[in-house]
Amino acid sequence: QVQVEESGGGLVQAGGSLRLSCAASGSTFSIAAIGWYRQVPGKQRELVATISRRGSTNYADSVKGRFTISVDYAKTTGYLQMNSLKPEDTAVYYCNLQDIRPGRYYWGQGTQVTVSS
């Protein structure tokens, strides 16, 4: 069984930075891809950024140039570096780790990011 733990959320002022971590443990696991999502009350969960084992990345237009997704494959840990944070970035952020084995993926528990003006 794979266990995923998110960390790094918190309260920051606009213009500040946070780094979110998404660590998998508990079994042999190889990351094929990572997605970071965020959700605010009353809205659909939004895809923020993805990275594949090929190294390709994609970002939502709203975070391009400010957020950077990365992964440490040896540590089976994904990261989301968030710079120049804006109040509209306030949300619960979720990571999704896709196993190299087809059809297997694992969600983090979510971490709250709050950006004050």
C-alpha cells in the first residue's frame, strides 16, 4: 500500500513563496507522473501543473512563470514551488502521484494554502 503525505502549506502574504511537498512511502513505487491540483469552495478541482517522467511539464495559465513543478524520483517525492503568490492562489492543494504501473495513482490528503493581501 502506498501512503502519500503532503506538507508545506500555510499562511503567507501576497508576493511570498511556499514549497509544497508530496512524499510517497510504504511500498515499492516508481513515479511516472505528478499532478498538482487545487480546489476552493464552490469550484471544480483545478489542474495546476503536471510533470511526466519524460520531463515534460504543463502549467495552468494562471500560474505560469510563478510556479515550478519538480520531482525527486529517488525520494519518490514531488514538489510545487510557488512564488509571487496572490490571494487568488488561496486553495487546498492536492498532489496526485501516478505509478509507472498502468492504472495506479495516489492522492495526497491536501494542504491548505492561504495568501493574504
